[in-house]
Amino acid sequence: MLTLQALRHDRDAIQSALAKRGLDAAPLLDRILDLDLQRRTTQKEVDDLKAQQNAASREIGDLFKSGQKAEAEARRAEVGELKERIHELDEQQKALIQQQEAALLELPNRPHDSVPSGQSDADNEVVDEEGTKPELGADAKPHWELADQYRLIDFEAGVKISGAGFPVYRGKGAKLQRALIQFFLDRADAAGYEEFIPPHLVNSDSGRGTGQLPDKEGQMYHCADDDLYLIPTAEVPLTNLFRGDLLKADDLPIQLCGYTPCFRREAGSYGKDVRGLNRLHQFDKVEIVRFEKPENSYAALDGMVEHVKGLLRDLELPFRTLRLCGGDLGFTSCLTYDLEVWSAAQGRWLEVSSVSNFETYQSNRLHCRFKNGEGKPELVHTLNGSALALPRIVAALLENHQTADGIHIPAALQRYTGFDRIA
RNA sequence: GGAGAGAUGGCAGAGUGGUCGAUUGCGGCGGUCUUGAAAACCGCUGUACCGCAAGGUACCGGGGGUUCGAAUCCCUCUCUCUCCGCCA
């Protein structure tokens, strides 16, 4: 969430930045600042009363020690009244803080200056486009047909054992998954990201830390008996590794990566979006995460985008980069680049990566800080990106690289698959 | 699942009702010494909120209670550790 300090100092700028999301934040901002004023007023009052009580307690202690019992008893009665009033004000202040927290949670992150305003994904800005879209014949097949033809993925078996959105990979289809994961991890490692294998179930504190809770409660699978959530992305456990920590300036930047399965309920999805591998309840992803000093975070963001582009180039997939508009920008993000690959047989772009800078929005909830040059604790900037999510990559690989005599495996991937063609 | 022990500042670890926001060590910062460094010695070194400031308030796992006064006593929750049981 945004910091109160930012809201106090930059209210108007924040309001106009949030307008790019199509959000009229004025009422909420007014409410938060009003609650803030009330809280400060109450605190001043209660602090003064507590100061009186503390002073009285010290005196009473001294009186008892010097044997002035009567005097001490008299003072005790006085303090009784103070206590009542203090308790009352404490409760008031607690309520104010609670309301303020709730209001702050409703407020999304402030979009970066470069974020275009817009309503939906139609208004996203295409930053660049790279690679050549293949010319496929009229008999080109979508990936779900190819997956069936070459016996790579059994969607029906998945339906039987779990339900829709839980594909079963088999044979070369399974090997391709494993090859991609290994390829992505090796590339992340080469780029300086330390590999982690985190838990796949997390507690609610972790969900709150990265902003999935309370905002996207319904999107995560929840194990009610143990109050644990299946991770929707490795971002959650990886970022929460440093929840509550005070880092040294020398520790930064921190670069992590990890492969995990990801679980998403995807309530409300339908139609062509869910066909084949386009949208799943369980899928595999390699995630990269960075903790940065504020002055470095946007350079780091560019570096992450470049890293992802390198992967797509080596997979010989045509792709484009989008700068998300305010309306499409995630709740917790300041600036997000989406990378999309061209799905030749479906004739559409598929999102395969989302790279974001959250600035201090997550670290404020996480209480993750570092000691800056002056030795003062300061919130770190957090960033993350998919590098990469597998299903749509597989879809694009199958569709784009289909030939009359099978599916060609990109050269960079062959040492991982152990085969150069699926036939 | 059963029994017991514990949770204190960046880390380690004292503190069992009253100047305790907290002894000490390590780490960090500054200084003396040195050509430089190490060692030694000296000093400083938690966070948040309110306040122009002086200063005030809160925080010893979370929540509640007793008391004029709680790190310290009571209740409760969470977590960690040890032992036993079960088990990949």
C-alpha cells in the first residue's frame, strides 16, 4: 500500500496519477487524510494523559517508599479517573487506525509517469515488436490439435482426475516442460539470479505481504483446515522471504529466481481464452524477483525486460512488448511491461510474461527496508517478472514451429529436450 | 498426536513488579595510535508515532487482564525447540 507520508506530501499528484487508472480517488484520499488528522489529534490527547499518568505513578512510588501512605492513596484515586479516559481514547484511536488501514488497502499503487491512461488492454502501448510471424499454410493447426496429434498433452485425462484446466503432459510433451524449466533456470542463473525452491503453500500473512490478500482472495485456492493458500505465482513465497527484514545497503540488489507450479482458480473465465493451454488452473512458471535501492529500480526493470526478450529470441518466437495503460495495470504495480508472443494458428497475441516495478507498495506491507546511506531505514523497491510462464510458450512453440514433418525444436532448446523434432 | 521448554534490540544473550528502552558481547559508525592496515583503547549506535522545537508516547512474539506502576504476575492465541509416537 501507499505510505501515509506520500499521501500527505503528494496528495494531488497521486490523485491525478490514479486518474490514469480511471479511478476518481478524491473521496478515498480525503477520507484517509481526514482519518489521519483525527488520529493525530487523538494521539496528542492520549499521549498527554499518559504522560500525566506516568508522572503520577512515579510520585506514588516515591510516596510509598518514603512512608507517606495517606498521600499516596489520595493520588491513586486521581489516577483512576485518568485511566478511564485513556482507555476510552485508546479504543478510539485503535478504531481510527483500523479504518485508515482498510481505506489504504483499497487504494491501488500510483502509476509511473510513463504509464498511459486508458480503460482496458486495448489502450496498452506497443513499445516494440520483434521477430517474423511465420507464414503457415491453410492447414495450420492450433496447439490443442497438435498436442493431441503428437500425444503431448492429454486434456481429457486431466478433466477426469482433477477437472478442466489441469492438463496432463506426457511423453515429449512432459520432456518439453522439463526442458523449458531447466532452460529458463539456467538463463536466470547466468543473469545472476539465485535459485530458490520455496513452499507451494503459504500462510495469509504472505498473501497480504505481496498484495494477493485481501484484494484477490477468490483467485487463490485455499486449504481451509490449515488456513494455507496454494501459491498463484512464485512471487508470493519469493518476495515474502524478506518480509519484516531490515537489509544492509550492501545486500542490495537481491536477485532471486524460482521454478514453481502456479495455482489459480480463474473464476469467471470462459470462451476462447480458456481453450487448450491459454488459461489453466495449474501451470508452471519460472519467476525472477529483485529487491533494489529506489534509485536503481527502473534500470533494473529494463534489465528484466531485456532478460525476458533474450529468452524469446532464443526460442525463435515473434514477440512484442507492451507498456500497460492505467486501466490494465495491476493493483499493486507502478509500471508493468507485458511480453506477448504471436500465436500463429490462433492469429492472436498471447501474454507470456509480465514484468513489474512495485516501488514501495509491496515493501510497505512487507515491512522490508534497508539502511540507506545515512543509516536510516528506508523501504526497498520490489520487482518481479515471469521468465517465463510455460503454457502459452508451449502453445506458441507448437503452433509457430509446426511443419509438414513435425514440430521443430529451437536450437537453443535442443540440448535440454534431447530431440530436435516432435514427429 | 502426547509431554516439556522457550519467544527480548542488526545478531547473540542478561534481566522475575518501580528512573528498564532495557546489562553485556558481537557487528556497525566515529576517533586515538600507525606510512597504511591489524591489534589495543575511547566514544556513539533500536523502531514507530505526535511535535517547528524542547520534549512526549508506544513497542521486550500477538491479543486481553491484574496494578498507582508490567519485559517481569495472570489468561489466551500463534510460532519455535527438545523428547516420545506415527510416517515418506
